Amino acid sequence: MNEPTDGGRFGKYGGMFVPETLIPACEELEISFREAWSSTDFRKELDDLLRDYAGRPSPLTRCERLSEELGYQVVLKREDLNHTGSHKINNVLGQALLAKRMGKTRLVAETGAGQHGVATATAAALFGMECVVYMGEVDIERQALNVFRMKLLGADVRSAVSGSRTLKDAINEAMRDWVATVEHSHYCLGSVMGPHPYPWMVREFHRVIGIEAHRQCIDMLGRIPDVVTACVGGGSNALGIFSGFVDTEAELVGVEPAGGAAIERGIPGVVHGSLSYLLQDEWGQVLEAESISAGLDYPGIGPEHSHLADIGRARYEKVTDAEVVEAFQLLSRTEGIIPALEPAHALAWMSRDREFLSGKTVLLNLSGRGDKDAMQMMEVLG
């Protein structure tokens, strides 16, 4: 997981497919990120924030009762314990610091499950910046708690009412806003997708997950795990933890919703500024993804994931909503940890493929906690 090519490509995927009006903004962002990322002062300020504000390093948890039930050893990387409740804060603090360094006064973001929106609103409040978050109308209804949190933090939450009224459409609205306000706004994109340099930059801000997890596994287990797994929508939490193990013998497994599954069901195409695997029909029209999880309700996948799949370094499984609901209850019941519906996808695959995983040690990136999904699951479970 090195830098992309000069054209922002991972293999044949990625690139910068944006309107001409945004090319200078993307180029400015790449230059500013390169300068910041090579600055010891910037890196120290971010490290201090991650430690003293976000609560890093997040711990590893050995799951004794869950391991007994599944028949193999399970270890969790506890990103759910970060401030704001997910891995999203890592990327957002980095981008907010960068925006401040660039002289931007306004953050624009999209959100599906609301965790990226909450993290962006949090960073904006911390740095005294204006914040606008776009969220699909459907997701606003099923993630009411996070909508309240964003508003409490001072963000202007705007509804996306076109198309499927979910994450894809929120991204469309956020990018339109950025085009119109680029002089003073920074688009705080929430995953490893979009035009270059976003897929690379967001992965680098989340690399801290993998760096910590590798060291912690050596300390706790005396070795690296056999399998490292995480849920994948756009795929930032997965690339974050994969980055710590891509140069090892560990098997990397990303888990998508069956109603999305861009790697298995998609074909290469362009959406939201980059070339990647994408759900589309024979005429090239983007198909809608479906998932019980608002955070994974996306028809594409990050370009670096597409590259990892093509070269065989990572493989991608899919699970049904029913399997996710079972996994959500399983972790809650056995370990007293209520997961977000997103990482419950990876746990659902782990629960289903017990024979394959028998005798192995599996590291799961628990990318978020389930508070935000409690009302939705109350309806599902009755």
C-alpha cells in the first residue's frame, strides 16, 4: 500500500474524473496534503489530537465467550471506543487540520449512517468552522439519533431527496456544494473513494489503525493473526486495518452487503470521481445498492479495494441482512459489546464460515458501536 501513480491510480483503478472547475481544487488538495504529511509539525499535531482528543490507541479485546461459540480465536480492534463512536474521527481530524492549514473556513461532508457526519461536525466545533452535512432522506429517518447529534454540534444537516435518497445521493449533493463554494470550503469526504487524492489521503489518515493493530497483536498473541477482516462499503476502515498486515502472511477479507457486493456483482465504471468496481446496468446506469446498514448502502467500492481484489491480495465476501441481524445479537449476547450494523457484516461472515476459520486467529476491525442502530434494531427485532 504505497502511493498511487501520478494519475492517482491503484493499478487501473482510481483517477480524477471531475468537472474542470474542480480539477484545480483536487490538485491544490494533493499539493497541500503532500506538504502537510511530510511536515513533522503537522504529524505531531494530528498525533496529539488522536491521543488526547480521540482517545487513541484503541485497544484490542480478546473475545473468550465468542471464540468458544465460534470454535476459533476472535480478537477485536476496538475502533468503537474512539471519541464519536467509530473509526471516522481519524480521517476527519486529519482533513480538518489540513483544511485549516489551507485557509478553509467551512467543512462540507456526506454521511450515510451518520458517523462520518458526527465526526465532521465534532471537528468543525473543535476548530470553530462552519459545517454542512448532506444525508439521504431515507437515512435521516433511520439514523435520527446521529442527526440530532450533528445538529447539537452546530452542523447544518441537509436532506438529499433525489434518487434512492441514501448515501450515493448525499455524495452527489456534497460535491455540488463543493463546486459552488470551493474557495472557502473543504469537502471532507468520508471514505477511500472519490477523485484523487481522496482514496490515498483517507487511507493514510486511517493507517494508524493497522499500525496499532500489528503492534498490539505481537504484544497480545505473540504473532500476527491468520485472518484480518472488516466490513466494506467505500472501505476506509478495512484499508486502515489492512495496511498494517498487507505485507504479512495474514489473509485479508472484506465483507460487503449482499445487496451491494460491488466486487462480485459490479463491473469497472466511474462514479463520484474515480474508476472502480460499480453496480451498473448494461447501459452504464448506476444501480441502487441495498443494505440494512446505512453506512454500507453504496453501489461502488474504493479503487484500492478493486486493485487488491484483482491482484488477489484481498478477497471479498458478501452477507445477507438476516445474517447481519444474527451477528449483531451474537456479539451483544456473548461479549457485552453492541456493534454497529456495519462491522456486524464482517462478524456475520465469521459466523457463517466457521469450518474454514476453525483453529485460526481472526482479527476483526470493530469499526463502530451500535448505539446509532438501536432504534432501527428495536423495530427489526420487535
